[in-house]
Amino acid sequence: MRPGAPRVATAALVLGLAASPVGAIETAPEPADWTAVGAEAARLLAGYVQVDTSNPPGRETAGAVYLKRFFDAEGIPARMLAAEPGRASLVARLAATAPDGRLPILLLSHVDVVPAEPEAWAFAPFSGAIRNGAVHGRGALDDKGQGVSHALALALLARHPGERGRDVVFAATAAEEAGAGLGADWLVEHHWSELGPPAVVWNEGGVSTRNAMTGDRILNAIATSEKRSAWMTLGVEGEGGHGSQPPRHAAVERLVAALARLAAHPTPLRITPTVGETMRRLSDSAAFPLSFALRHLENPLVLRLARSRLEENRVLNAMVRDTVAVTGLRAGIKHNVIPRRAEATLDVRLLPDTDSDAFLAWLRAVIDDPAIRIELTSDSDVVAYREWRGRVVGDRSAPLAASPAGNELFRALEAELARELPGSVTVPVQTTGGTDSKYFRARGVPAYGYFPALLPEELVSSVHGLDERIPIVELERAVRVTYRTLRRLVR
């Protein structure tokens, strides 16, 4: 998962939100011992984490082989598909027992993980250690934990007979963290029928969390929309020379001045339709005047009044504006040598409906230095995704519509979460990071991001960070909610 995605639940909670029950409880054939299922999931995840699929370089084939062995043992047909050697994805399909004509459900996760710095971890990042009631290691949350919950829930459907009116497809893909053209985008372009074709996609993105500031209430955040990456490098050249004789237009000084101007000109706040819907749903259980503010954030005056509260929380702030983060600086070789070139890398995240060309024009105007070059990376969403969409959909520029909160998957999750986490509130959210859901939304297929685990902020922060892990009880919960939700959807 691209950074930022799972933190939206905590962000919404800082506004002070109550909960409301939704949906009716249904029963279905299921395991007699969920604790045993949780232990099985822990063992499966531990082995999966031990397969180092750091991206770069990827090496996802080894992870796909690991999952295929599991499905082979369960008697569920699975096939490996690779855009290039070493970068395989896995697709498995559990067929309907009584087909009723409905399109399949697609369970989507990714095999690759971000790299880790082992010297800073309490446990080796690829140990898969099962200690202190948790599975430890890179990918435990992003995204091998979700892949295991999907795989085991699919196996439980096969193990516990019952009529299934539609197929359920499992896909664990390569190259989600980096590598355009090798993962879900390649599968959608070249193996669409093997992915279902799906009626709906269940992917990563949101999570459940609680916050002491709001009376320990639980928020279930289901991602229905996401921001887009525009990764770029700012580069400038100037006169070099001896450090004792600084020139008037040194490269480092020009770059620093440009970054200072960016910091002094934050992008404007804007409430997208998804964020507006999130806040309106939450307003029903908030007290006045917060309830009024949540319902009317699209009003410019109300937004101005709420500005400080939105900006003081880093996640809420990222949900309501395009963001620019400086993630790297490069210049110089020695204390007394003035470098001729200086570079800064920027992680820019655009709201779903931001025009990327208009944003770049704004960026150039703020930098206000024609000597500074702006170079977009080839795997930025605004480059790679736009080119992919032009090939596959024939439309490069239209913003993606959010997936509707009235969809069957959203409603089924809402009902099961009311059963699993009584008193919680379920809302659609816009993630601050990106996922592979965009490739399906571009094809008109609703996609939803949610990992059904209740996680504290400490664990949410371990995604792409140190000591990533998942408590076994929450992994068990993820399998249970996934299985019960699928039972609703396949009847």
C-alpha cells in the first residue's frame, strides 16, 4: 500500500464521533473454534512474511509459490501469472456450487512489501516471529496480513459446504509498492477474464481503530476513493567552486529558496464528495455545534472556521488538500566544495479531482525560478496510470468516481461489523495514499479498501515503519469478518 492509506480512521475520530448500529445479523455455517482458525492464520502469515519480497527488487514469485502451495493443499485451483521473470502474481478461483449468473467477488492483495532496516527492529523484519501474541515482520499489515485473511476465508468457504451462487476469486499481485506495468495494472490489461471479471473488488485501504480522545469509540473506515501520487524531483544547476568564495547564484541556495516559497504557500483546503459524505455520516452521532460543522464543511465559511482543527491533525490535513512533502535532498561532496547541482525529491499527493496539469502550473508559479527543473517520475500515478488508462480505457484524463457506499460489499461489511464490533460506526473514506483499486475503478468496477482488524495507532503507524506486526486476535477477527461477509455475498 502506498503510504497514508490506513490512517484515515484515526483521523476522523479526532473530530469526536459517536457510533450507530447498522444492518441485521445473519448466521452461516462456520468453524466451531475461531481461536484455532486464528492460530492457523498466524502460522500461514508467519511463513508468508519469511518470504522476502521487498520491492525493490520485488522477487514476488517466491511469495506467489508459497500461496499456491496453500491453495493446492485446499484443492482450490490457482495459477501464477508473470509480466516478467521473478515478478509473478497468483490468481485462485473458488467456483460457485449453484451458479446464479452473478459476477464474481474479487479479493485483492499484493505480495510485495517495502524494504526494512533490520538493525532498528525488535525482531528481524523477515523472521515471521510469533511472539507476545502477535505475528511480527514486514508485510504483517501491508499487505500479507490481508492476503492471508483472504486466502483462509476462501479456504473456509470450501471446507464448510453450503450453496454458493457466484465464484470468489483471489488475486495476490506483484509490484504494488513500485513497478508500473508488472502487477494489478498488467493483470487488468492482459488477464481481465481471469480476475472474474469481477462485480466488486475487496482490497486494502481502510481499517478499524479507536481513540481515547473520543471516548474509546470505534470507527470502521472503508476506502471508496484515494489520492494520486505525483512524485517528482526539483533540480537546479549553478556555479560551483571553492567554499571560501561563494557565488551569488549557487544551486543549493536557489533550491532552498524555492522550497521555502513552497512551504510559505500551502495548497488550498477542499472538501471532495467522499470526504463530505464521510463527515455527513459522522454528523448524525455528534453533538451540536460539531454536528452542524460536519454536515456543512463544503460551505466556505464553515471550512474556514474548521481550518485550524483540520490542519492540526496530519491525516485530516492530507484528506482535505493536495500535499507536498520534501522526502530527499542531494547536493555536495565535501565541506569546502560548492556543488554545481542540487536536487530535492517531493512526494506530492493530489486529491482525486485535482487537475494535474493545473497543479503543475501552480507549482511552477510558486517556485518562481525558471532555472529549477521539475521532473515527474515515470511511476507516478499522474504519469504511469494516465498512460495505462489511455491504453485500457481510452480516456487519460477524467477523474475517477468514488465507489458507491450503497454497493453490496459495503452493505455486507457494514452489517457484519455491527455484529463484530457493536456500537461502531462504518463510513466511506478517501485514503491519503494510493492502492491498486484505481485500475478497477477505471474499468467501472467498484473497489473497496478495508482490513477488518481493530488496531491502535501504534500498529497503524508501523506500516512502512518499524516493528510492523499484527496481534493474532486481530488476524483471527480479520478472517472471521472476511468469511462471514463472503458468506453473505455468495448466497
